[in-house]
Amino acid sequence: MSLDDLYRRVIMDHYQHPRNKGTFEDGTVSIELNNPTCGDRISLQLHLEEGKITKAMFTGEGCSISLSSASMMTEAVKGLTYDQALELVDLFSRMMLGEEVDIEKFPLEDIEALTGVAKFPARIKCATLAWKALEKGVNEYK
């Protein structure tokens, strides 16, 4: 199995079996963003407590890249401080632009499967939609 095939499987797994999909009642921050060019829509809820993201959930509609990315992001940010989350958003954005990034600081795990999106500029907005919602939510709360 090639690395591309493995990455496709990881993306499809998150699309077909999303992690943290749904809503919760005690959300500290709720953010809704959409990508008008393709119709992707993400609603992100964050529970922020004592300087950390303690819970993250999403709902939305969109392509496999958009929803998989949201699933991966909600897994990755739990337990991060606000500054760490913003740093991860920056790292992910640079990764989507095809830049080489230092992945030693954050265990990207499944997120690394999205590196191939950089080859398809039209899909970058799909992959970054949930991350932009995270950035907006954390910045508004701070």
C-alpha cells in the first residue's frame, strides 16, 4: 500500500466516522463559517477553561476534506492552551500552502494525511475551514 493510499484511507475514515461530531450545551464559544465557493459549512463549539481547550465538537456539511479536517482538528486541540492551539493553526495553514513545517512540537498523527491537499489549491480552503473557525473562536475569546 502506498503512502497516498494510506492517507486516503485515513481521510475517508474521519469522513465516514467523524470524531467529536455533534454539539454540547456548555460551549464557551460557538463559531460558524462557510466556504461560499464550494458550499462547505462548519459550526464549531469550544469549551475553554483555565487557559485550555477542554472540549471541541463540530457539525457541518461539506466535502470529505472539509469534514475530515474538522474531525482531525477537534481531536488535536483538546488539552492545548490557547496559544498552542493558535500555533497549531499557523503550522497547519503553512502545511496546506506546501511549506515545510517543524512537526516535532505537535504530534500531528492523522492530520499529516492532509499534506497532499497542498497539491490542489482549490481544496486548501476546504481543509482550512475548521481551523479558521478555531482561530476565530480562540481569538474572540482571548
